[in-house]
Amino acid sequence: MPCLLTILALIFPRLTILLVWLSSDYFSRAYQTVLWPVLGFFFMPLTMLAYALAKNKAGAVDGWYLVLVVAAVLIDLGILGGSGAAKHSGKR
């Protein structure tokens, strides 16, 4: 089941967030307020999932979990930045 959830998170991160939110209290254990999960859902969903995993498994973002969160940030920024660059390069 964890492998299926990981594949689902990489392909459909927002759907994964909804499924995890509906089925458990995973995000409420990782975040103190509702603001950060809502912002994460709209702007950086993989980072939100990686941070929640780090906080729930290790209690802090350090070691390999820090590498995971940084990789999620880079993927999220690449997805956001890549779509705008692809749109502008085709209009030459």
C-alpha cells in the first residue's frame, strides 16, 4: 500500500492529499494550523506531503527527510516554472 500511495502522490499529489486528509489525521499531526496545508495544497503539494511525512515519521525535518523535502521543493518549483517556460518558448 505505501508504494501505491507514493506512485499516486507523484502522479496526482492533490488527489493524494485529499485521500490522506479524508482517511486519517496525518496532516493535523504535522501542522499546527490549517493555513499551511491549504497553501501547500494549492502551491506546493509534493512539499506538503514530504514535510508531513518527515514530521510524522521522524518528528523533525533532518537527515534523509531533509533531502526528501528539498527534492520535493525542487520538483514543485520545476513543475511551476517549467509550464510557464514551455508556454513562452512555443510562441516565437
